[in-house]
Amino acid sequence: MRIDLHTHSTASDGTDTPAELVRNAAAAGLDVIALTDHDTTRGHAEALAALPGAGRPLTLVTGAELSCAVGGIGLHLLGYLFDPDEPELLARRELLRDDRVPRARAIVAALRELGAPVTWEQVARIAGDGSVGRPHIAAAMVEEGVVPTVSDAFTAEWIADGGRAWVAKHELDPFTAVRLVKAAGGVAVLAHPAAVKRGRTISDSTIAELAEAGLDGLEVDHQDHDEPTRARLHGLAAELGLLTTGSSDYHGSRKDIPLGYFTTDPEIYGEITRRATGAFPVPGAGGSPLPKA
Ligand code: AMP
Ligand code: ZN
Ligand code: FE
Ligand code: FE
């Protein structure tokens, strides 16, 4: 079983539509993927509809990656298998997603001040109906020849955290986010908790407090963690009784990491599905879901 629990589609800042993502995951030989767009579940319906035509049995785990911050440090919380209609979490997702629009407009204005000729119309076209984010703005910067690649936009000079044209977005307190995900029957996993290249990361003691507050796991096997960091996080998770997951954090052509780059242990996946009560993994044609305990 090959299980990839963190992917993005055009519902946020990935480049595959949800249907393309499902087909690509099947073609990559995956058995399970989680669709975890930033602050939205809007891609789920299309992904679910694409399962029967995927070409091989593929199980979809519904989820989202929620933007959070604590003490000025940004972090991402992966919520899996929560009830998408639970009103409080739904309202928070809408707030997070809707606030991205004025924030992206402010980043565009700051870029223009700095002489980068990107426009909001261009960014809006690139984002389409997806939850708009910095990768869309970075793509516009590439189009205008401001930077050669999307990642070159993520520097202090441009739109990295704290960068010259960076503007904060609305973010949830992670303790609130964990509570909301759990209250909606979901499972909460901290995404890339030690991804230092993205900026400051939270301390082990904050992770311990989140574990105390109901956090289920840590995403340990991720491209932004080097080998010593992964070893350290495996140790921390064991100490705190947290599950450990692995994923690609696939963004289509906007990043060069392929689907299934890292994967999650089937036993841990089984435990995630057993803990979830808000939604269930949806098996594609011929697939078989893991039994619920
Ligand atoms: P936003 O959610 O709008 O603040 O944008 C953050 C997203 O940008 C992250 O979730 C990543 O997908 C992407 N990102 C962050 N840092 C980099 C980087 N150095 N290179 C490419 N993409 C990045
Ligand atoms: Zn992203
Ligand atoms: Fe993330
Ligand atoms: Fe992600």
C-alpha cells in the first residue's frame, strides 16, 4: 500500500485540477491520497467524482491544510476526515480563504511599489477559483520576468515571510484549529513542523502543548526536513505519543516533488481512519477501504 497524505490541487495553489490529481495519483501507483488544499475543501467533490475513472483503485482521504500561527510563527495544520459541514470549522475555513484575496491584493500593491509589474487581474487569472496564495503571485512574477522560478520569489527581497512585499494573512490559533478539527470528527496532524527554510518553526514545547490539546500526529517525512531532522522528529513523536506521517506535499508543476515522494505507513493510516468520525475514506472502483474498528 502506497499512501500519500498531503497534496494540493487547483482548489488552492496546486496546478492539477482535482480530477487530474486523482488520475495522476493512480498513474503513480498510489493506493491512497489525501487532498489537503489550503484552507478549503472545494476540490473534494471533483476528486471524488474522478475516482471511478482513475484507471486503478485509489482511495481518497478528504482533508484540508489550515493556516495557523502562534507567537508570530506560522504553521500549517492538516485536518483529515472532518465533517465538511460542521458549521464552526466551515466558518473558519471560509474566513481563512476569503481573507486571502485582500491579502494577495496588498502583496501585489507592494510588489508594484517595488517596481515588479504584476497585476491583481493576472494573479486572479492564475489562481482561477482556487484559494489564492503566494505561489500564484510568484507565478505572475515569473510571467513578468521578475524572477526566473516560483521559488526565487520566496526570498527576503520579495514575498518570503517577512520579505519586502510580504503581507500577513489571517491565521488560526493552532490550539483552536486542533479543537475545531477534532470537534468536527477529524484527525489533526502538524504539517512539516520543522521546515526551517519557510521561516521560524515552533518549539518542541509548543508541539508538546498541542499534543496535550489533542494533536494526533506530526508530518515527519517531508521534503523540507533533512535526514537528521526527520530522525529527531520521529523521536519527539515517540516521546509524545504522536503518530508520524509522510507525504509529497505535491503541488503539480509548481514544485518539483512528485506524488508519493514520501509515504505514510499503512498501520498509521489505519489508525488515522479509526480515529476519524467526521468522514470516511472513499474507495475508488475495485478499492477496499481499511475496516473501521
Ligand atoms: P501562502 O499560503 O499564500 O502564505 O503561501 C504559502 C505557500 O507557498 C506554501 O504552502 C507553499 O506551498 C509555498 N511556498 C512556501 N515557501 C516556498 C518556497 N521557498 N518555494 C516555493 N513555494 C513555497
Ligand atoms: Zn501550497
Ligand atoms: Fe504547508
Ligand atoms: Fe501543503
